[in-house]
Amino acid sequence: MIVWKPFAAALCALALAGCASFPTTAARVDQAKPAAPALTIQSWTTGQGAKVLFVPSDALPMLDVRLVMNAGGARDGDQPGLASMTSALLGEGAEGLTVDDIARGFEDRGASFSTGSYQDMGVISLRTLSRPEWRDDAVNLLARVIGSPSFPQDALDRVRTRALQGLKMDRQVPGPQVEKAFQKVVFGDHPYGHADDGTLESLPGITRADVSRFYQRYYAAGNAVIALVGDVSREQAEAIAARLSEALPEGGPASPLPRAQRLTERTVEHIDFPSNQTHILIGNQATWRGNPDHAALYVGNYILGGGGFASLLTQQVREEHGYVYGVSSYFQPMAGGGPFRLQLQTANDNADQALALTMGILRDFIADGPTQEQLDNAKANILGRRALETADNSDIIGQLGAIGFYDLPLDYLQRFNEQVEAVTVADIRNAFQRALDADKLAIVSIGPRAPDVPQGAQDEIQGQNQ
């Protein structure tokens, strides 16, 4: 082994010398910055109006396909749960294919197929081997599944029963109940204000005709984004996108959602529930996709409650005072708006103090923003983490779907890194003051009794001093 040490050392030195950007001294390490995610995104539109985003990648002999439709729960209308039911029924049957035929067809080709439904979007995903003898069959099967779904009655009944059982189970635990109450309080009659998974009253009334109508309107080619990542050429990607686009119903994009309005006064709601913990949600309509303050809000929230154990809320409410089991916050930008949500779970006896302390920290942060040291640490953590967000194809496909769906610039990932680096303390303070008013927030709780809600800044200061 000793004989090989000089050779190994020389080989290592040669390798490092070949990496001009590799930091080889302490000074260069200090100056090094995480690289922005660098993706060369190609984009075009199919003849049927579907937007396509493609990133070639030969890292693995795989192809990831994701269709993102403007077909989420916000399109339910007066039938809560319709979008979710439609999504769940895709893959349960197609013209000439049973659910077993579909499942076995993908499995025999080493492919995986899935669907999902969210507030803004319906998602269809395929992962397959990229060699033509496997890929082409998997793509053709996907085209049949999404192009001629049969929505069989027995599958509808089964999916509905499962959904109803889930809703009944939700009534036995506090988390889902307070989540739905918060959503209703913050968004009211806006399309984001109802439960995406439906209600015990709405689900029984959804018929095959309703599902078929929803599919024909919102799964149309002109309402779709097709994202492709993997070991295929541009020519092959165009053929795959065209095959899938041609299979979908004809139709154009869904109409834009109205912008959600903010609460104009403090709104308090409590749900009585016999639990050992009190769950509390605090927030308001605060942002939207395309908000110019997005980077400042993102970085600021990382410092406030989005950075795990490094966040102010965790350090003070959990670590210093021991009031909560968990506390966090985030902004959720969507097409028609997006809430700020601050959530905590605490022992019932600590609910009053935990709420007062949390509200005080939030009020102070809105007024003053972070310190420069907090901002510097947050930027380093965020940029370091984002360098891993395009580490593999499954990460990239999610980014592509969002970029296409929300009509973001193709260099969005690189641009966002630059915006994060440029954020100042003043930017965060100003953005939070534009987004939030501590006296006009929803406070929704569930537990054996309603926590005492601070009546203003003085009560919150007292809570911080306890």
C-alpha cells in the first residue's frame, strides 16, 4: 500500500488541478458560492395547444413524463371533490382496458404511473425506461389511459367509498379539521375556500357524467403542460409530446381564477375537541404566483419559521420556552392567491402562553425584519440547499411542471438564486409589511377550550416576557 501512496496523491492532485473552480485554499472556500441550478430548458407548443418543457438528461436510462393540467380543486365549482375524484379515476379503466390491464401493462414494461390532484392542478406522471422497445409501449399505454378513460361505475363507487371513509376518519383527529376550518376562514367563497377532497354531503352526488364532463373540459390539450426529462433526443421528445397531446380532448385553457382577497379584520374561530393538544393556525391571504416580493418573503419566512430548528419560532417558542411540540410557517403562492400559514401544536395548559409568544414574535418580525446575521445565515442555507433541488430527474420534472404551469421564465431557477442573493433586511421588512398585518389575521384552533387570544401588542409583549 505504501508504494501506491505517491501515485494516489499525484492522481488526486491532477484531478483537482483539472477542476479550475474547485476551492483548494481556505480563502477560496470562503469565497465559493453554491452554484445556481443550471438547466437548459427547451420549450415549444404542440399542434393541439399543449405547452411542452423538455430537459435532456443522459444521467440515467430513464424518461420522466409529467402532464400538469389546470384541473385542481379550485375548478370543483359547486361539487367539492370533483377534481379529486376525476384524478383518482384516471387509470381505473380505459376503452378496451380494465384497471388490471392498465396496472399490469405499466408493470410489465418496468414503468410507473400515478395521478394526483391539488388546489391548482391535476397531475399525471409516468416514469419509464428510455430504450425505445420499453419507452414507446409505455407512452402508447399512457396515451390510451388519458385519451379514452372509461370511468367505470364500480370504480367510481369504490373511490367514493374510500373518500367518504377518509372524511369520517378525519373527524376523529384534530389536524384535518383545523386545516379545513382555516382554509374556509381565510378564503371564504373563493374557489380555494372549500375542501379539495370533498365533503360527506358533496361526494354522494358526483356521477359518471360529472366526472366525464370535468375531464373533457379541464384535461383538454390546450389546458395542459407536458414536462419531459430524460435520455431522449429533441426529436423523440417532440414525438412523445405530440402523441400525448393528440390523445387528450380538444379544448383551450381554463379561465383565470379571481384573486383571493385578504381578511380585513382579525377573525377567531375555535373547534371544541377532546384532545391532549391544542392545534393553532394563524394566517391570511398574503401572496400569489408572480408576486415581485416572492424572494424576500421566501427568505424572510425561512428565518421566521421555515428553517426548521434554525428558525426564530422554533428557537424561542420551542427551545427557550418549551411551549410547543412543533411550530413552523410558510407562504404558499398559487395562481389565484396564496396564504401565509403559521401552525403550532401545544399542550392544552400552554396554549395561552404559546399563542401570545408566537403572535409577539410574528408582530416584531413584521415590524423590524431580521438581523443582518440572520439574513446572511439564511442565504447560505437556502442557496446550499437549492443546489441539490435539481440533483436528479425526479427533482427536475417537478420544477419543470411548476415553471410551465405558472408561466414562469425558463431561467426561473437561476434568476431566483440571484434574487435570493440580492435580498436585504429592508426588502424583507417591507415585503412582510405589504403582505401581513398582525391585527388582521385568522386565528383558528382546535382543542378542549379556546386559547386566550392576545388583544394587541401589549398582551403579546407580556407573553414574550413570561
